[in-house]
Amino acid sequence: MLKNFEQYLIKEKRYSEHTCLAYIKDIEQFSEFAGIDNQSTNEWAEVSQSLARSWVVSLLKSKISAKSVNRKLSSNRTFYKYLMTRGLVVSNPFSSVHGPKVAKRLPEFIQKNEIAIEKIDSLFVDNDFGFRDRIMFEILYQTGIRLSELINLKESDLSANSIRVIGKRNKERIVAISNELYSDLMQLIGLKDALGNEHDFIFFTDSLKKLYPKFVYRKINNYLSQVTGMNQKSPHIMRHTFATHLLNEGVSIEILKEILGHANLAATQVYTHNSFEQINSIYKSAHPRGHKI
């Protein structure tokens, strides 16, 4: 049953492999708590709201974060919706089970002076892999693409003034790039070919294989550690930084939504608090007494 649900997530919902694995793990965790045989439709149909709530209570008592509890609830809620559409159960015991409130975390970002060109250029060693690292760093900051999108970027996705990005749920978008970044990417492709790398992915590891998440994380974390004292130094911080800097330069939130590939505007609005710097600057220059603040 779970195998069929996994195929539904992949083929119909177009979820990533990582997301599908998380869903299945969450459902298996609940089935273990409830003593359910995963292949038994009858046992899934007999689950009550009371049992679902008891599971949530047990998760909270285990000190699992509110965010993780809500994700587990969502996984099981989605699973029951799937069972209902196929006539395997008549109700969803998770439909009225509410998770804990999650405190909204505002996205951190790197200050402009910390990520200035003169600072960044000095970070990378002068060899083939140092060049690769610099372009990897630059494309994350200049385009705001996700880690998974960087890893899967192919030569065929590159054009003179843009890159084609395949985002969540296989949603495609076009992101503009500068002439300089295009030239650097073409140079990187030439370097890749010269090193004997035959796959179509633009970026590569030291062993000339396709990138993987931990490799990129280690690289970005190392370079950011040299320019900022922030606690978070991940590739996703580069995306936050990209978005915040664009908003501070006057890019509309609607345009930013399209650039980032967000499904709805609410996901983009988390960045608006960081653009207060720009709002404050406009106020000071426009209001007759603004300069006194």
C-alpha cells in the first residue's frame, strides 16, 4: 500500500525523492505507534481521531520540534486523503487533529559588506577546483536557486542570458544571469570537459562526479565562515541573501516570487521584513524631517 502511495507522490504529485522518503518514514512511524500492518486496509480504516491525537501527544513528549510534528501530521493527513480518493477508507482521522503552533523564524541573510566582491574573490584558491567553487558560490548568490536546483543544473539549461531551472514538483522557470556569469559557466563547462568529465551536469565534485548536497554544504559553509559570523552558513542562506538584497534594491515582491519559483506569494513575504532597511532609507530621503531620525 505504501509503495503505491509513494508512486502517487512521485508521478502525480511530482514530489522530490527526498520529500517522498520523508512522507513514507512519517507514515511508518505512526503505523508502528498504532500497531498497524501497513498492508492491511482494514487496520488503517479503524484508526480513530483519538489515536491520532495520542500519537501527536507522544511526539511532543519526546521533545520533537513543533515543525517536525506538523510535518508528520501533514504526511499522514495526505496519506489518508489518498486512501479516501481510492475508496479504501471512509474518513480521515487526521483531518481534525491540529499540530502545535510554530514560531515563525525570520530568514537570516548576509550583509552586503560581508559578501562584497573584493572579499569573496580572495577566498578561492587559484586552481581548477577553486574556480569551480567560486562559480558555485556566485550562481547561488546571483540567482537565488535552491541547492537541489544547483546540483541538477545541466549544460542544456544554459543560454546566453539565462538558465532554465527545474524546481519543486518539476516546475520549470527561467532565471536571468549576467554576461559575466554566463562566460564563467561556459569556462567551467570547458574545464569539466578538459578534465575528462562526461556527464551533462555543469558542476562536479573533486572526483569529477555529480554534486551531492553534503559536498555543496561543506564548501559554502567553509567560505561563509570566513566572511560572516552568522550561525547559519548554508547554501539556503545564499537564497535568503539574494532575495533580501533584491527587495532592498526595489524589486517588487511579485517579481521576486517568480524568480524564486515560489508557488504562492505568502512564501515570498517572509523576506519583506528584511527590506525595512530600504523603506527606512526612502523615508529619510523623502520626508521633510526624515533626516532627523
